[in-house]
Amino acid sequence: MRLKSTARFIRAAQCRWNSSISRSARQENQFLKDIQCRHSSTKPSALTIGNETYPTDSWTNIPDSILDALPRRLHLQPSHPISLTRRLIESRFQSPTYIHHNTLSPIVSVAQNFDSLGFPLDHPGRSRTDTYYINAATVLRTHTSAHQADTFALNASPGFLISADVYRRDAIDRSHYPVFHQMEGARMWDRRKVLGGDIAKAVWADLETLPTHSMQVSDPNPTIHPDRNPLQATHHTHEEAEALAAHLKRSIEAVVLEIFTQARLASLSTTPSAKSSSSSIATSEEPLQIRWIEAYFPFTSPSWELEVLWQGTWLEVLGCGIVQQTLPINAGVPDQVGWAFGLGLERIAMLLFGIPDIRLFWSKDERFLSQFGEPGRSLDHVEKRAGVSAAGGTIEGIRDWGIKRFVPFSKYPASPRDVAFWLPLTSSPTSSNPNPPFHENDVMEIIRDIGGDLVEDAQMLDDFVQKGTGRKSLCYRIVYRSLERTLRGEDVSDLHTKVGEELVRRLGVALR
Ligand code: FA5
Ligand code: MG
């Protein structure tokens, strides 16, 4: 069955299963009424998504709440903070060196998302508890790296940026959401094309053209560590890896400094109520602190993550590294070597705009959406008037993006509720039954599925094993809070009861 409306991008073939999460305040009441009848239907035999119909199978695990997010594409909505953040970063990686891809389909093959990147078959990221499967061969991309191999094969430019919505079954809190947006960046050099075939020399020469900065960066580890962060010795010399790493880090540092400079500028031209919000680094008088730490990805080596000090804790904003040479080789461009990164746009937008809760990005409330304007004014007047140095450092060529800090419209009360249950005593999954016995992400998904964006946080409070029976008990605290209104106690209780019922129905637990 195919629905006529393409705006409703996705529909189940026969019926919908699981829940439909409504995200605007107006729809919340209807949503509370509807929850009674949504959880009884069976899985359809096919899913129609856009113009394509996909057969479902025992791997299919996508709830309607996720299907509803597919057409939103926040990174393309003109004045949305995710889109503004994307454009700000894009301005530092420009054509003709970098081509920007912003409309690649979120539906990719398991081969694109995992195999092409060298994920081992037993990698936890492949499991149904972590990834949304349309069917055994097809997933919602879990990262923008899913498009690396195809974009290398296109070979249309030395570099590229890919911005897109990505999907992960994940924990619930203020900086994690099952749909978020990433930006992938890569820059390659062709051994046959650089002068004298000297990649290191060519990369260092290109690095000279990047903006310099005076920001403090902690980077205590050597570029290469034989065990923790190895050189791809058959493909790169030590000098090449050093040059590529330096170019990668300088390129990213320039972007990070630009972002924090914009955040500072926004705070200077902002109202006292926005300033008093504690959620933004922009209000801090401290110099910006960032650090490089060693990391591991199957598709880069050596690899790093960049962390930013935010509200007293180190927040990871991106992963990156030197591209595993198997990727360009398999893509038919074996002479190209280079670097790649993948960053979380929400994490950066939260810092940039002072947005305290990741759910706000999905709000359709005008009090949220109307706050973010069009970029493009000249920076000169702001810089002269304020006399700022850029976020603890200086950088060339900054312009004013007209970034405005988010002014919280209200903080509505939280309603915490606990649910405790016994896990069933289960056996291991078999090839005919890919469902693993129990995974915390299943609990999270049921909570999110029932509570939608009314759930601010869900955490395990305690667990214990009963002596004798060996039965395991878990207790979760769920914090319900609307971003748009005060929730009525009985509505929260209805939701919470439904969460308990669904835990019993779908996971076979026994409530305590
Ligand atoms: C990756 O996804 C790699 N593909 C990144 C990469 C690309 C490495 C290219 C090397 C080369 P990771 O799972 O760490 O890595 O996610 C990257 C970023 O996405 C994180 O640093 C974080 O900023 C953001 N992120 C991850 N999970 C979430 C989430 N649930 N909600 C919001 N942002 C998230
Ligand atoms: Mg990470």
C-alpha cells in the first residue's frame, strides 16, 4: 500500500505498529488519549518509505516515532539552529576543494553502514539493540561515515562534507537523542598528482594556507603510538601521517574556534535573561579549552576525538583520523590518501546557541523556532564595539553570523516516576530468533516510544540478583517533563502505567 502524501514520508504497509510520537504541545493531549490503542497491532509485511517499499523481516525494529522523524531533516530547515550550525561549519570548508552533500538518503545497506568501513561481524554497533533495521540487509544510517566509500568512489573533488540525520538506539538524556545530525568531512591528496609524489610536502604546503590561531589546545599524545594508535605502515610513511594529522587538527581547530567566537559574540549582543542561563559556554569568562585524545575507529588509523570543556565536564564533539587505506583502494582510488572526521551537529549547536536540552531541536513551538535568525551580517561593527578577542584566541576572517543565544521560554516542572521489575530468566538468541534476551536500549526505546518527548531522562537506579532464584531486578527512574507546558499528574501517571504495561508485554518482565 502506498499513501498519496509524500509529505508523510513513511508509512507502514498494512498498519502502524508501536507508537506515534507527537511533538507539538497542541498534539500532546491527543497523544495522551491515543496511547491506549497504539500498541496492539502486529508488524506489517512491508514498509513504504518515500517511493520505495521494503520487505520487513525478523530484524525490523523501527518504531513509528523514528519513522516520523525521517522527513524532518532539521539540517535543511533554513532558520533552524542545526541548519545554521551546518552552514557555519560549511563556510570553513569551501568549494572547489570541498563539495557539500546534504540530501543523501538515510536508508542505507548494511554493507554501506558497516562492511565498507571494516566493522567486524561481531561489532556491537551491528546489533538490533543498537541500530534501527528496516530488514536484515537495510538500516537507517547510524553515522554519516556510511557514505564515505561511495563518496570516495565518486572522486568529484579533493574534499567533501556530508550533513545528514543519523539514527541510533541509545540512552535518554539531555545530550542524547535517537535521531541526531552528523557532519562528515574528508580531505584527500592524490599521490600521482602532487608535485614529485611528495605527499608530506604537499600537505604541509596546504596547511600553510589554513588560518592560524592562538587558542590553547591540549594534545599530549604522539601522533603515532605503535599499540594504541598505529601507523598504517604499508600505506603511509611516518612523515606523511604527521603531515596529515597536522592538517586535520588545524582544519578542525579553526572551525571550533570560529564556533566559540560566534558563541561569545552572541552572548555580547544578548539579553540578560539569556545570559543568565547557565547552559552556554558563551557566558563563561574562561578561555576556551579543548583537547585531543586518542580514539579507535575501524575506518581510521591513527584516530582521535576532540573534547571541549563545557559546564565543568569534557564533552566529546567529534571523532576523526587518517583514512584506512582499504577505503580508497576498494573505492577505485588507491592513490589517494587523507583524513576524515565526523561531528555531532546537536552537540555543537547546544554550545553555540546555549540550548540546554537536545529535545528542543525537535520542537515545533514558535517560541523556540522564531528565535533563530538569518546569518550573513558583517562582523566589523560587533568586533570593534565589543573589542573581543575570539574565545580566548584569535582567528582570521571571522564574520558575524547573527547567532542569537536561546532565551528559555519557561522551565516547566519535572515529574519523576520509578518502575521496578524482574527480568525473565531467558536463553541465548538463536539464528531463527535474532532477538537478544535483554538489553537496556529496549527499555529506553519503550520509554521513549510511550513517553515521546515528554521524557527528559531515564536512568537505572539500582539492580540486584535475588539469592536462590537468580532472578534479576532492575529499577529505572523516568523523569517526565514537557518543554512546552506543565504536565498534569494524572497524565504522567497514565503514561507511566502504560510504560510498565509495555515493558511486561514486549520484554516479558514482571513488575514489582
Ligand atoms: C562516529 O559516528 C564516527 N563515524 C565518526 C568518525 C568519522 C570517525 C570519520 C572517524 C572518521 P561517534 O559514534 O563517536 O563516531 O559519533 C560522532 C559524534 O556524534 C560524537 O562525537 C557526538 O558529537 C555525536 N553523537 C554521538 N551519539 C550521539 C547522540 N546519541 N546524540 C547526539 N549526538 C551524538
Ligand atoms: Mg564517540
